[in-house]
Amino acid sequence: MRKFYLFIFLLTIASSAIGQKGDAEFGIKIGLQGHLLPAVETINLVSSTELTDMSISNIDYGFHAGIYGRFKFLRLVWEPALLLNSQGMTYSVTKPNDEVSELKEFYQDLDIPLNIGIKLFNTIKIHAGPVAHIHLNSTSELFDVDGYEQKFKNATFGYQAGLGLDIRKLRLSLNYEGNFTHYGDHINFGNQSYSFSDSPTRFIFSLGAAF
């Protein structure tokens, strides 16, 4: 983690220095993302006294907003960003008496993507790169279930790839994102951790404006 933060810090310093020469760009971004629903899967909560199993029934559209920088280096376009991301998810849970109900969960992350790409015709950008998700906060109706704990990792990592379109000072982008962790890997009942088999994947649409 320290190396990653150092990397982002050095990128920021480098882009600022380049920006003084007129070769860098800074701006704001807003947008939304839609998760691809994982395969239907039920996990057995053997350590829970109130629930027997749970599954993912729905993932809400999420929203993000933040800032980005863009500069050229080694003939490539480098674009780091800091984006606040809000996301919601619904779990279907079953009690020992076979009663089924739905519980909501919301969380906020700081997403730090670093897209590296090339520009075609000075308008179209093809890019890919790593992304880090720093967990900030969460609320969950699962807290009402006895023995439940949230154990989010401080940071998780993934990758992005996509296309961008520059129209004067407008910056449009559509990215596909995959992650190296599994859905629900923060779920813990009775000191036993659970997770689903699939990893989070989503499409991200962003609208940016250069300063």
C-alpha cells in the first residue's frame, strides 16, 4: 500500500510539473456505473444463528464524482483520477423457518484509476490500467442480524480498459472494470468469513470537463 500511495504521489508531482509547461490537463468527472450481476449463487451461513443462507438479488446503479489529470509521457497519455464512488446492493436472506427477506447495503469508496493509452485522430482515446478502491464508509441492514460483522479490506485492486472521446473540453469515456476480489468478501458471521465465487465486474460511464 505504501508503494502504491508513493506511486500516486509521484504521478501527481510529475503531472503538476509538466502542467507548468502547458502539456498537462486537469478537470472534473461525474458518471455512473452498472455492475454485471454474478451467476446465481447461494452461500450457506453455517456460523449464523439467525440466517441459514444468502444470495445477491440486485446491485443498484452507482454514482461517482471527482477530479482527474492528464499528461503525455513516453508518447502515451497518462490519466490518474480520484473519484468518490457510492454503490448499493441487495441481499436475499433466509431464516431457519424458511422466511425470505431482502436486506440493503450501501458503501462508499475512493476509486483511484490510472488509465494509460493512446489517442487516435486527436479525438479517440484507447486506454487500460490498474485501479485501486479505498474503502471509506458503509451502512448495512445486515447489522441488525446477530453476529454480523463487516470486514472490508482497506484497499482492493482491479483493472480497467475502455474508450474515450474528446469533444473540445468535454471528456467522455466508457470503461469495463474487473477486480481481483470476490463479491461479499467482507461478510463475517461468528468470526467466519464468507464470499461469493464471482469477482465484481462493471461498466463505467464518465463525463468530464477540462479546466
